[in-house]
Amino acid sequence: MASTKINQSYPHAAIPPPHHAIAGTGATGHYIAPHHMTSCTDITPTIYGPTVLAANGHKMKTTHNLTVPLAPTLSSPAQQGHLLQNLNIGSLISIGKLCDDHCTASFSKENVIITKNDKTIIHGTRSKVYGLGRIPLPKYTLPPCTHQTLNTTKQLYQVHLPSYIQTHDQHANT
């Protein structure tokens, strides 16, 4: 199985704001942190996902395949990503993967612009402190839970978002 090296040595303050991912110019794929799972669709467990090698030498195995719907004009392969349980720096969006889908990435002092067919499809910003590009992730609101949807959601999220389950269990029992 192929290993991909990512850097987990960024200072804690470099973590992007909520609903933003780091524009990873060195990332070979989209790697999503558990707290960004709600920005993704088609989340399915896998035992065949890639193993990622962090800068500190630790190997991280992806646990789920998923779709990161960054822009409607991106092909399906350009939106495919993986969940990494121990991704502490925030989610990473692969600029190379977007460019492989015929996109162009432009970085300026303040912005990250992704274009496809001469149209801007993603507009992000750069951190003034660390210079990291930040790409917005979709913001989804989870639908109201019934016991059936809650049980299905529990199976998927129980390891990843325990507070989500606890909060929704309380609402379901009232």
C-alpha cells in the first residue's frame, strides 16, 4: 500500500478556521479530519484506503472513503477523499488533485483562487500569520433525527463524533 507523507508539525495556531481546510500543495489526496466529516457526502468505511506518513514518522491509516463536494464543476475523482482519524492540523485539500482535473491554482499574498475553464470555482484566503492557503468546505446542516436515521448515523459517527451522538440522543428522548 502506498504511503503519502504529510506534515503534522505546524504550530497549533496554524489550524484553519472552522469549515476551512488547508490548501495542500504537497498533498497527494484530500485528507479530511473527523471534525469536517459533516462537510462530506458518500462516507463509506474502507479497509483499502491509503496509509499516510506524517512528518513525525507516524503512519495513519484512512478509515473511510468520502466525497468532498468543493465545486459542482469538479469531476467525481477530483472530489474523492479519505478520512484520517488522527489528522490534528485540520483537513488537507490536494491542489495537485484539483490541477489534475484541469484546474489552475493561483496563490497571492491574500488569496487562493482555483479556476476551471477560466471561471473561479473556489475562492480561499491565505493566513496572514503562516501564509497557509485555506479553502472553504461546504457547510451542511444535519437533518432532524428520527430514531431510524439516528441509529444509522450512530454507526457512522460513533467513533468520530461522540458529542454529536450524545446531543442528539438527548433530543431524541425528549
